[in-house]
Amino acid sequence: MAAFCALLLFNLLNPQPKPLSTGEVNDAVAQALASATPGPAFSARVYQAVQPSLVLIQTSSKDANGEEQNGLGSGVIISDAGDILTSLHVVLDAQEIELTFADGSQSSAEILVAQAENDIAVLRAEQPPSIIYPAVLGNPNAMRVGDEAFAVGNPFGLYGSMSAGVISGFDRTFQPSDEKPRLEGLIQIDAAVNPGNSGGPLLNRYGQVVGIVVGIANPTEQEVFIGIGFAVPINVAASSAGLPPY
């Protein structure tokens, strides 16, 4: 009897909590989700991975009339020595090449390697940045049509711009102009690329460089993007810098 009275007294002093209604449970879940900080999109992680390796390339030269001609393009650091991959047409015939690195430092540069058959050049800065961040190279042979593709560069001088799309095809052929050699074995993408993107990296979803952007197809002969861009696979481009292919 004493035990029963003690239990009754305990229940009176410590009432059981009222069960939550369905509405209260839903409100609690909604508040928890609203207060949670979502992780960054993987596209943001791709950009963060390559941004320290990006290079803005500006060129100057004089035409036959002695008038100054200025050019613009992109590049990416691909070695601990600070070697930079870009498109050859960005720096071809340039009398001066000026580089701007991600940390804001600048340097003139020279062409180490020119590979006309792939429209690829390797540059070396006279004064590389104090800390060199080479990009991580990926395997283009592991890519499939429909895989995510990201192009990062300096279209129209807009430094470090990123566009997203997919791999549209492989082993494409592209004729930049009648005066330039036909390029073969290219990756086709629908990520937007425009003048100034040439020489910039094409990236997979892991932030690895799988190609170097070299051109766009436009039947109107206007240098604007209509949905077809091309990149040299990185195993081909990097071989010009002496890096082993995959």
C-alpha cells in the first residue's frame, strides 16, 4: 500500500509530457531545416578548386601599318614550376605578353612551347607568383557524353567567369579559319565560352582540368557563342608541357 501511494504521489508531482501533435512535429522539423546551413553547390566547389590557378593573359602587337593590336585570353597553371597552358592563338605573334595571376600579381611572359597542330602553347612567367597553385589534372577518357562540364576564363575581360553545361561529344573536328590548321580529337561542350575564354580550363565536377578551351563554332562568322564550344583534351594539351598522358 505504501508503494502504491508513493507511485501515485510521484505521478502527481511529475506528470507525463503531453504528446506532440502532427502539426507541432511538422513545425519543429521546418524550424530545424530553416536554421541549417546548406553546403555549397558542387559547382561552387569546382570554382574554388581552380580559381587560384587561373591566369588572365593580355597581349599587344603591331600590325603591318604600325597600329597597336591588343588581345585577351585565359590560361591555367599546370605545374609546380608555374608553367601555364593556354591556346596558341591567344599569344601567337604577340610582341608582349602580360599575365595577371589570381593573387593580383603581374608578370611578363615568354612562350616555351608552341604546338600549332593542337592550338596549344606553354607560357612561363618572368616573375611567377610567390605561391604557385597548379591545377589538378583529370582524365578526359573517363568522361562521358552528358557529364557536367565547367568552363572558367575571362570572356570579354570579365576575370574569372564560370559557365556550366555538359559534354556534348568527343573526337570532334574544328576548322578555326582558312589560315589556321584543322583541329582534331576535340571535346565538344555546351558550356558558354566567348572571346577571352580561349586558353582557359575545362573542368569536370571534381574541379579537375580535363581540357583547354580553344574555340567556338558559329556559322554566322560572328565571334559569339551559340551553343557549341571546343576544348583540347588535357592529356593532349599537357603533353606539350612534358607532363605524362593518361
